[in-house]
Amino acid sequence: MEEINQFIAKGKTDMATHVEKLRQDLATIRTGRASAQLLENIRVEYYGTPTQLKQMAMINILDARTLEIQPWDISAINDIDKALQKADLGASPVNDGKVVRITLPSMTEDRRKTLAKNIAKMSEDFKVAVRNTRRDILEKVKKAQKAGEVTEDDLKRYEADVQKATDANIAQIDKLVADKEVEIMTV
């Protein structure tokens, strides 16, 4: 029974991990305002090693639509410029030899709607991941019940507990997505 409790606890942790990953992914989606999080997943080839941009440079927000990237090592500025161009942020980086500036264009209504649809699809993928975790937990508990390790009453209690955790994580996903959609649609 202790093994089942540990497995359920691990499953709940996995569900929370899916929610946190969605939160991180949503943070990198552009909403019309400049944010250092837009550059969160950008990696720069630095001396043969893919390195996170935030580890190589200071990222400043100059105004609502402009980001400035100032590398610690000036010799890496061209590599940073290339990585930013590959990242397809919807804006071209401007390299003046000391800093790279990105001026984000204002988002059109069509672009906002497309992003909202993409976010909805992304949220479905994370909901499926949470539900798959629930399914895996319940399969293990049912196998344990068939093997006589868990009573019928315990099975029902475990199922209710896992369903409650699943519902809570799905609700968190829905809230994250709803908040991001409002953020995107706000001009």
C-alpha cells in the first residue's frame, strides 16, 4: 500500500510539472509588449556549446516594444544576432556592434486571434498529458486491487483522490490559458 501511495504522489507531482511547463511556455509567447521572457528559450552557439542567451547577456526593456541585448563578451554579438534571427520573433534584430536591439511590431487582430488558437491547442496537449498521468495511476491501482494488495474501498478512495488532483490541475491549466488569452487580446 505504501508503494501505491508513493506512485500516486509521484503522479500528482508529474501533473503539477505539466502545469508548470505550460506556465513557462505561455511566458515565452509574445503579447504585444516587450518582455525578457520572450528570449527565455533562445540558445546561442557559444564556443561550440548551445548557451542560453540570458547567461551570455544582459537583457533590458527600453520601452513597451523594444528589447536591448548587451552581451558580456562583445565577441559573441554576431552569434547572438544569428540566434535571434533564427528565433523568428516577428521582428528583425538590429546589431550596432555593441548591443542588439529588437523592436517588436504592434500585433494585428489576426495575429492575436491566431495566437489565441495556438494557446488553446497547446492547453489541450497539456490537459491530455495530465489525463494520461491519471490513467497511468489508475491502471496501477486497479492492478494492485486485482492482485489483492488494495481493497475495494481503498480503490474508490484512491480513484477519488486522483480525480480531484486531475480536476485541480485541469482548472489551473484553464485559468492560465484564460489569463493569457485576455493578455493577448488586450491592445
